[in-house]
Amino acid sequence: MDQTTMLEKEGFLNFPVDRNLNLIEEIKRLKKEKNAVILGHFYITGDLQDISDYTGDSLGLAQKAANTDADIIVFLGVHFMAETAKILNPNKKVIIPDLKASCSLAESAPKNKFAAFKAKYPDHKVISYINCTADIKTLSDVICTSSNAEAIVNSFPKEQPLIFAPDKNLGNYINSVTGRDMVLWDGACMVHEKYSLEKILKLKEENPGASIIAHPECEKPILIVADFVGSTTALLKHVEKSEKQTFIVVTESGILHQMGKDNPEKTLIPAPPNDSTCACNDCAYMKLNTMEKLFLCLEHEQPELHLAQEQIEQARKPIEKMLEISAKLNL
């Protein structure tokens, strides 16, 4: 099977990897030889976070992608994140270990359906959460992340009607803290919608001194009982600064790696989903990234992410507007 057929079928290079190889050393060697930078999201596995040149949330990763001088960007995350890197670096090679590392939230907003939805509200400006496809970004006026969503929304006059897409849970939360009445697209992240309120409250009962911290992509009942609601980076900072010693963490379990490194003396309890006996909640797409795939990706510079030039130009404008607002507000 040739590389093209393999990528079409599997979404990644499935060559055998010599078990005697020191993958960490080989990845570092290839990265240096090829002038590559590895960008990793907090939801990938700990070993991949540790080998990344920069680990961050969506805003931080977008900022790093916009300013890198590397020739090759390796994105350890999901597809829309690599798209953002390509949009900001059209002349650089952007590779991702597995093309099938998609996102349930991004997939919840198909371009044709969202375009029809947008057409119903001709006077509205569109704010799209960065967790969307490049196609949706082309239909947006500005992009936001969970870190800067409130600030982005508040950058519009109160009288300006807004559409928020694709995450209804984040949109509802931002409506509640800003007093807005944004029209919301009906999309959601399957990971953040699977948490069990009953199990979380039971954990709180078993750990009476614990603080519940949650990502705003969670459903409203979870956010109501949370002691703190914030973006991935905000959750990390909160745990570091808090005098509390025990935390029930209601977001993707990958965050526990960095959170644990920053706070080795504190107890971190992953919140469980409602549909299994598992003690944590993982994004299956994020976990498609592995050390073996990263090595093969760097060695062969495949799979490479491609976008049409027109798509890049249209999607770049709302991302740059977000970065401009974030820079002004020092976010």
C-alpha cells in the first residue's frame, strides 16, 4: 500500500516503528533537522504534552502559530486546530499525526446548514468559537476562544445583535455573564455534555472540602454547581492560586497532566461521564495522537493539511480580529 492510499484509508501513516528506537530522541532529532515546531493541546496525553515545544489552550496555540518562525508546524490536537495554524501560516507546511482527529463540536456545524441559519439573521454579526471548521470561520465576523469569549462579545456595542456558534453551552454561559441575548447555534462538545451531575455531587459529598471547577462547554446544571468556571488555562491558573487542596475537575482529563505537574501537593479528581464506569472523561479524537504517529509524521512530513487559498484568506480575517482584540486587552 503506497502512502497516498494509506492516508486515504487510515488517516495516518501506518508504517512499522522499530521498538528499539528511542522515540523521544528521534523526534527531537527530526524536529531540529527540519526546523519544526510541535504545538500540543492540553487534552493530548502526558507524554505528548511533555515533548511539545508549546502546550496550551486554543487561544495560546493560535497565538504561537501566528508567530512561529519554524518551517514545519506539527499540530498535536484535532483537525480544526491544525486548520487554524495553516490559515495563519499559508506558506508553511502544517502536518498532523492523524487526519481523523476530528471534533464533535466542529462537526456539529456543517457549512451549508450554518449559512442558511445565518441568512435568517441578516442584521447579526457572527462570533464563532475557534472550535469550528475553516468553512465556518469564513462565515464569521470574529473568532473567540473560551479564554476571551466574554471580552470578544463585549467588544460589540450592546445594541448589535449577535449570533454565537457553534457551542450552545458556551454561548449560554457567555449570555449569562454579559447580559446578552445572542442567537445560538445548536452545537455541543460530546465530551463536555457527557458529565454526570449526580456523580459529581456524589464526589463532592465524599470530598466535602473539594472545589468543583468546570469548563464553560459543560451543560448549565454542571456550571450552576461549579465553584469556578473557566477556560482550560483559567482552570490551571485557578488551581495554582487557590488555597483549596482538592479539586473535582470537570473537563477533558488530559488537563490533569499539566495541572498535576504544577500542583504536585494537591488532589485532582477527574469528573466521570454518565454513560460508563470510567473514572474520567476522554476525547477519543485527541487520543488518536500517539508518539509513534508523531515520529512517522515528522519523518515523512505527512499527513499534510491543505486548504484552498480563497478559504485561507476568508477565514484569516476573523482570526486576526480575535488576535488583535486579545492583544489590546493583554489576553
